[in-house]
Amino acid sequence: MAARGEAKGRAGERYEITEASQGKYHYVYGPYATPVLRVDPGAVVSAETHDAMEGQIKSESDKPSEILNFPFLNPQNGPIFVNGAEKGDCLAVYIHDIVPRGPQPIGTTCIMPEFGGLVGTGDTAILNAPLPEIVKKLHVDPATGVRWNERISLPYQPFIGTIGTAPEIEAISSLVPDYYGGNMDLPDVAPGAVIYLPVHAPGALLYLGDCHAAQGDGELCGFAIEHPTVTTVQIDLIKGWNFRWPRLETHDRIMTIGSGRPMEDAARIAYRELVRWMAADYGYDELEAYMLLTQAGHLRVGNMVDPKYTLGASVDKTLLGAA
Amino acid sequence: MAARGEAKGRAGERYEITEASQGKYHYVYGPYATPVLRVDPGAVVSAETHDAMEGQIKSESDKPSEILNFPFLNPQNGPIFVNGAEKGDCLAVYIHDIVPRGPQPIGTTCIMPEFGGLVGTGDTAILNAPLPEIVKKLHVDPATGVRWNERISLPYQPFIGTIGTAPEIEAISSLVPDYYGGNMDLPDVAPGAVIYLPVHAPGALLYLGDCHAAQGDGELCGFAIEHPTVTTVQIDLIKGWNFRWPRLETHDRIMTIGSGRPMEDAARIAYRELVRWMAADYGYDELEAYMLLTQAGHLRVGNMVDPKYTLGASVDKTLLGAA
Amino acid sequence: MAARGEAKGRAGERYEITEASQGKYHYVYGPYATPVLRVDPGAVVSAETHDAMEGQIKSESDKPSEILNFPFLNPQNGPIFVNGAEKGDCLAVYIHDIVPRGPQPIGTTCIMPEFGGLVGTGDTAILNAPLPEIVKKLHVDPATGVRWNERISLPYQPFIGTIGTAPEIEAISSLVPDYYGGNMDLPDVAPGAVIYLPVHAPGALLYLGDCHAAQGDGELCGFAIEHPTVTTVQIDLIKGWNFRWPRLETHDRIMTIGSGRPMEDAARIAYRELVRWMAADYGYDELEAYMLLTQAGHLRVGNMVDPKYTLGASVDKTLLGAA
Amino acid sequence: MAARGEAKGRAGERYEITEASQGKYHYVYGPYATPVLRVDPGAVVSAETHDAMEGQIKSESDKPSEILNFPFLNPQNGPIFVNGAEKGDCLAVYIHDIVPRGPQPIGTTCIMPEFGGLVGTGDTAILNAPLPEIVKKLHVDPATGVRWNERISLPYQPFIGTIGTAPEIEAISSLVPDYYGGNMDLPDVAPGAVIYLPVHAPGALLYLGDCHAAQGDGELCGFAIEHPTVTTVQIDLIKGWNFRWPRLETHDRIMTIGSGRPMEDAARIAYRELVRWMAADYGYDELEAYMLLTQAGHLRVGNMVDPKYTLGASVDKTLLGAA
């Protein structure tokens, strides 16, 4: 990948986006906002992210339904304008690290009416009464993990819940995941990985936010361990690498990411994109890739709660050199 | 309804939006475009609409996949700023009439790869080869109907395929139907009906376009009889009538409109909204309404091809006065 | 159709299936039960059907969840062995009439936990508390209709909720609709229509039951106006007419019936079968049929509550002679 | 678990089911077949399983669509009658081992029309032409793995694709997964695991078959590495442990298994059952379990190709003792 990027994988200039320099955070992924930064490929950017509730849920006695105000949810840093990026290119974003910031307890998870994987929602509309609202505030420490209660701590496994580029003319709620990235809630978008995002608008206009300290598959109740962070990424640009849906690469796997409803459509998108990637870049015949993934493909459910569900389909790199 | 509107149902000033006065058509529903008109409640507006392909499919030998260029599809007239409209209000749009315009053949339907109800698509992603592309151009005449071939003519039953207000901060492709209206493709949005659209942005910002000369339930192949028209609507404003999804009223029925995936979610939304309407305005207990709709509710499938499917749930008004 | 049937559409011998002669009713569609009748094509059979709760819900103070006992639900008459019927044939069942029987109030509808279109269910599994249980008993009279309350009566529009043949080796709950028919809850299966059912087992093994006095699209809460009846059908056999899903014909329309989840799959099945029927029997090219149905096809939602949802796709016969 | 079983986890009498002693294999899960064995809790049974195509696909030039004959697919060993098992009990089946049998090449995978995750199917009915049929025969060796081609071998990671008890009165195709088990295609059903199956019919009537030598998540093209085996399981009976959907336990995790369409319904079922298990047996409050699984739950997609999709939801046992 390094070889394909304009910066050849080399770290370039360093930038910080503080709460102050960000100013207004954004609630849509779109081309209508003024860039907060303009950078060359290679730039390393550290951003002070808010949690998905913009820090408004401060205590366990708060009522999310009274405080949270759609569509002003899931605040995003950015957009970052990447010099030279044009429609048909690809942004490669290396995730360097994610560090919690702010006073303890930093982490928050909730149950809120009309949202979540095991309740009726605005889309799966029912007449049943909602669950009671619950807020849980948690201590999060990179060394000791997420303190669930006196006996349980979960490992600190942070990732970026929402990241993507701007659509060409659309401006879509940061609650939505789609072809440009967005609210995928996929735990693989973690330090050590590089995510490839298709470019649709001049400068790509990278947004990110919504970091999670820990999350299971599906983000079941809709709120992972939400927490504010300093998140550092290195941005490269790959000219002319054109594909439809976000892709991801780690040391040992390649992954394609699909978002849709019903969930099988997200799975179909992800796997078809993986077939296409194996065919385009690794010498596979499409049907051979289809049959091999039947035996060796891996699916990760990112979320089963957002306006579109997100799944990642991946394959071990050891199987890629041998088509 | 007339009684609730600011204009009391009376027709006010008349306006025309010609191709020339419209200038650039719009491909998103959003608050970022400059209004083409500012009107008071009661305004009667006639708009020169394009067909969904902006007239670019000119002959049966054209290839839609080579001509159509996402996201610049489904051009919309507007936005129309309605004085006094604020978030939490409702726009009542009476559909006066729809008249074809332009040289014959006016009507167009197509089969295009990755789009349609009986093919794989970008969402229902498959590896099968696409169907052949087909374009069919048809004569459309309000008096004699849509001439399908020498033996078959379909009645001219025009309606507005895409109509809605702007979301508050989102700008969403005019191919999408959602809570603000948009590409619902629901044949009930026809002359004689009034559609109620929730207001999210100042001035409501009404868009419309995509008129169909005829369409079956589901808009199966994705292209109804698309045709350019002069479409005339009368716009009223109902202050403080606040609900989530578009509603519609005809002489004898009330209808609620839901859009979502999978299709059962669109049906759930539509029926829940109808239950709520019956409870709020017609004296029904919610569970009584739920049980009565089980026996007397009606579902219309608008589209089964768009990014979200659209269904309308309705009930006869004779059942409403007697809760 | 008459011309294709073994009995040439002529009524043959008459039979009655009383509660006594039926004895044990059946709760599965399968080949393992002993036929209650053996008839030749042309037979006219009157069956005493139970309501879907087998008459166990006797008063409005009953609790369905305490009385109803899965899988012993939706009792069916039959099976009727049709002489000469073999796999690959088709049973044509003319629906003559449906008459309520038993003491008033005859009709019953309910709200029951984990069942219905606007609640969580065993499939759409959620944690929300269920709605309260409600039973409503109603007077049903063919002349005056279904008396909902003092001010509302619904017209008596009876149909057969559940009808089908036996699968070849499967025995499937009579709550399920599928390729052999079953619990389709489609209001078109009414007097005057003929339903065509594919034959999978020797003798076809026709079952029927679950007649509704009235029902809206989708059977929203899961219980239409359930009532016991005497239902009379005339059975013919069409040799070698082989297709996958049930079909239906009325004076002016042909319809194909699909059942599946998600709902769009039921719609796809229904419309694809209609395309195939138009191609096989009416001279249409498949893609021409696909495009014409886009403009003139009709969808009816039978149920949105059963283990599979059922939709009927239909087209007016006036469009069939002119391919 | 051992403590709860009638046999206290002790291995009892040993049995073999050979092809000869099995005689006719079964294609439905139901109560209508004569048991091939009657055993006491503790019995260890080794069964000669066929591959899912009953060995009929013998060479890479075979055409599956010409050879395979629905509903005579996915042959099952059994049923095994477990003495003392009654409705409301639970069968605990320890999977001891799975060993390939028969002449090489033993393994088979295929592409067949109207079946698979990235094609149109009988349910997701489309008009696109099918993919070409492909058969791939492979050498499978427990030591050296599955030889995909000269450069790739996949590890031999066998599991039981189809296993379950009989429904009470239904007899359902062995292609289907549902509340009684069946064709779940879940790679966790592997040596070392114990699967818990609810009992619906007297004697439980255990069936199994369809062993896979390797499979990725989702069984994408519909055919894993299908192979005939000798599969050995130990059967115990837990009286009065009553739940709705299959469960599974390994050394370090507990898992619940849901099957349904759309895929989110399978996920909902699996996670709700896991919430319920944690509440019933591990001291969790339901909402606390819901929130914890949001952070620490795991989802495995078994299949995305069968008549119902199957997902397993699981949690690490280290989190269970600390509610």
C-alpha cells in the first residue's frame, strides 16, 4: 500500500485539531462544510474527538431522550481537505492511536427509547412500550481497561466508530454508514489498520469521530463504551484507485465493508466487494474467489442498530498470493 | 384540512417555475440550495418538471448506463420557500393537475443494470450478469393514454413520483424516499390528493419532480412511464401539526407513508403512523385502531426498487368518525 | 381453465365434511395423514371449518396466551385425496361459497403476545414488554356484515385464509405459507376465484381452513375476523401444468402468490412468477412482461405477520391477449 | 453441565450407525420416521454420514442441477430415540470427533443455479441468468488439510453442518435450520463442543449429517467442503431444561443460536436468547446483560444461504461469574 500512496507511506507534517480549533463539530458527511484543515498526503493529524453524545450525558441520572436532539448527534471532527484528492481516487488512512481524554468517568453507555438491536425503533416500528432509560458511566483506562463493575473489566480495545469522506453532493447524517464510510461501528477500524475510503468530492473531505473504548459485535444496545479521545491518523492518497465501498487492511487480512438493510444485503455487498478486490488485485477469477471465500471468508458484524447495518468481510493474506 | 391551514384552503397568488426560471435542477433534498421562489401559504405553483433522466434518454438505441451519471439523477424543481414555515409545522400540498409537455414520444421506461425489483442491484449485490439494457419510448396523451404497443394502451394516471421538504441539515439524494418525502413513487400522490409533509428547515423548502404517466405497484423495473410535465400544486401551511412521516388525504381516505428496508419495516412505519393519526385526531384508542386496521386497513406498495421501499397504509374515512 | 381440467369445469359428485366426519383436524400440511375423502376431479366439497383457534376463545375475558397451544393451532380440514393427481400436476380449486356457522358471536379477533405486525415476535425478538392481551368477539352476518361496534359494521367479505396441498415429504405447520399454499391470508382467495395449487404428493392431499369474515391488507394484529364456516369448493385437476408457487384467477385478473421473508422476497417471488406465467401462456417475452408489469402490475399484501409474509402480484386480463 | 445430565457426563454404551444399518437416510426432521437406534443417556454413537449430496456428485464434470433432486437433499442419519426424553427436556450432545471416510477426493464444493449468497435464488427471485455450474473435488486429510490447489491448503476444521431433534408434529426439510436445530452450518458445532437441543417429541429423535471439512462465515456459495465422515457424539439428557433455540458450550464460551430471515432477525433471536440464558442461569438482570453484550458479545454468521440464515451469539465465560 505504501508503494501506491502519493506519500509512499511516509509520515509528513503533523497537525492537531483541538476542540478549540475544530470549533463547531459536524453532524453530516457532506461537501458543504468549510475544511478545518488542508493537508498534503502524508499528514499526521491528531484530533480531539467528542463522544457520540458530545459529552452531554454527564451522570447516570440523565435521561438520554430528554438531552439528545436529533439530528445533532454523533459530532465529527473535520472535514480535512487533502490536497490533490479527486473523485475516483482513494484516501488511505492509517490509524496510529486512540487515547482517552477528559475527566473520569470517561466512558458512557445507555439504553434509550426507539434505538437498539433488541427493541422496536423508528424503523422497526412497533406499539410495545419502550425499555426504561439507563445510563452507565464507566472508568476507562488504556492500561487497566473498562471497569464494568467491581468484578468485571473489559480490555481497552479502542477503534474509530465513524470515519469517512464526503459524498459528492449529499450531506448525510453522521449516524448513517454507507458507501463513503460513516457510522460503521466496526471494531477493525483500530490502531494498526489502514482504511481505504473512496473519494467523491474535491479534497476528499475526511471526517472522523465517535471512538469506542470497547464494543462487541453488533453494538447491541446502540451505545458502545463511548468516550472522548485524542485520535491520531496518517493520511495518504492513492490516485486512481477507484472502488465503491470502504476497504481495510491489517498486517494479516484484507477486509471490505458493506452497509445496508436488511443485514444480508450488507453481507452481500461486503463479500461481493471482496470477490472483486481479489479478482482485481490478486489474480483470482471471480468464481474461484467466490468458492474460496465460502471456505475461508470471515464476517464481522459491526453494527445491527444504525440506519444501515455494517458488516466486514475479510480473508487472510496468506491465501492471496496463491490464486 | 382547509380549516387548519393558514390560507384556509383558499388559492392565493399564482407562480410559474419554467425550465428557464428554475435554471439548475437539484439532485438532493436539503437546506443548502437557494430557493427558486418565496411564497405565502395559498400559493398556486405550476412547475415545468423534467423526467427522471432529465430528458437525456432520447431514443430506444440509447444505453442508460452510459448516459445516466449518479448522483446527477432525478432532477427536482424548487426549492420553494414558504413564508412562515418552521420546524414542527406541516406543509399541505394540494395536487391540482399534471399535464405532459414536450415533443412525442414523451414517455420513457428502461431496463438498466444494477437497478430494478427483479435483478441484483448495488444493495442486493450478486455476481450474476445483468439483463440487457432496453429503452422504450412511448406516446403519452391525457385523453388516449399511454400507447404501450399497437394493441395495448394504459390509462393516463399521472402522479408526482418525488416530492418533499428539506431535512434540517441533511441533503439526501433525490433517489431516496424518507421521513421528509422524496422519491416515494406512490401513485396516490395524484391530482385530487393533498399530501402533508413535515417541515424541518425554515421555509420548508419544497421540492418536486419525477412525474409518472402510469405506474404499477412497486415500480417493478425501476422506471415507470417517466415524462416531463407541467405540474400544478397549491401550497398551504399548517402551524404546529407535527408528525414524523408524510401523510396523504383524498376525498375518501387518509393514508400514512413509510419508507424503509426491509419492506416490512416500511409497512410497520406506515401502519404505526396510521394508528397514531387515528388516535390523535379521530378519538381512537391505539389498540382499538390496531385491531380495526387488521380488518379494514389497506396497503399500497409504491416502490420496491429505490434505496428505501415505500408503502402507504390507508383507511376509509367512513370508519373514522365512529371510534 | 375449464378446458384444461380433467372435469372440464363441470361439477361432479357432492361431498360433505362435517366436524364429525373430519374427526381430528390437522395442524400440518403434509403427506402423513390419512385422507378424509377420496374424490374424482369435479367433486364439490362442503367442509365445516373451525376458526383458527378451534373455537377455544369463547369470551372476551379469555387469555389467548393461556389457551392457545403451539403447534396445535389453525386446524385444517382434509386432506382430500384427488384421484389421478400426481407430482407435476396442478389442482384447480373453485371457491363456491363461504357461510358462517355456529352461535353468535361467531367472529373473534385478538391481540396476543409475541404475534402481530406492530409488535416484537418470536422472530423479531425484542426485550420490550408485550401489549396487553385483548379478545374481541363479534357478530358476523352475511347480510349485515361484521358488527365492530354500535356505529361501525364492516362488509362480510369472506375468504379462505389457509389452503394448499401436501408437500412431498415435509409436514409443515398450518401457520406457515409456502410454495404449496398454506396460511397465505390473502383476501383474493374468495368466492368466485379459482386457486391453482401445485401437486407434490400422490392425490394432491388438499387441506383448507381458517376462513376470515373480513381482513385488511397484512392482517395487521395477526387475527382477522376468525370464524367457523361451511366452505364449499369444486376441485378439478389439470394434468402436467407444473409451476412453483400458487396461482389464482378471477373473472378479470390473474395473480401469482409468493411467500417469504423479508417482505421484498415475497414480492420478488410473486412478480417473477407472474412474468413467467405471462411468458409461458400469453405470448410475452419475459423482459416485455417485466416492463409492462412495472406500469400495470398490482400487489396485494396478504399477511405481514405469519412465519413467511404473503403477497399476490396480479395483472388485468385485458392486457394479456395483446402481447 | 455434566452435573445436570442424567448420565452425569459419563460415557455409556457405544453404538455404530453404518450406511448398512442406517439403510434409508432421511431428508426431513420430523417425528414420522422409525428410530434407527434407541439409547440411554450417556450413549456414544458413531455414525457414517454422507455428504450433503449423498455422494452423487462424483466428478468435476457433473452438473449439480441435473443430479440433485429436491427435496431429497442433505441426507441425515437417525433418528436416535433417547430413552426418557420428553417435551420440555433438553438433549446435550457432546461432539467427540469427525473423521473423513471414503476414497479421495473426498471433499466437494459447487456452484449451482438458484442457490448461494451472491446469486439470485428461489427466494430472492430475479430474472438475471444464473452463474455457470462448477464442481470442485478436493483431497481432504485431517493431518494436511483441505488441498484447494497446488499452493493453498486450508486447515481441516470439521464440524456438523446439520444436527437437531424432531419437531413435535412438523417434518421439515433437512435444508432448513430452525428452533430444533437442523441445517445451521455453524462452524462452532465442532469436536470439543456440546450442543443443547430442545426436545419436542418423545425420545427427542436426534438426527445429524452434513459434515463440513472447512467453511468460512456464511457458507457463501452454499457448498462448504462437503464430505462423508464417521462422526462420534455422546448423548446426554437434561430433564426439565426448557428453552426455545439451540445452545452451545465450549471450554470458554456459551453460545445461543438463532435462525431466521431477514438476517437481523436471526441476530435478534440469538442475542435475546443469550440475554435470557445469562438472566436465568448466571444471575444477570436482563438489561444489564443487554448492555454488557453490547460491549463484549460475539456474533458468528453460520450461513447466509439456507432457507433461514443462522447466527450464533456468544460470550466469554469469564464474564459470567461476575454478574
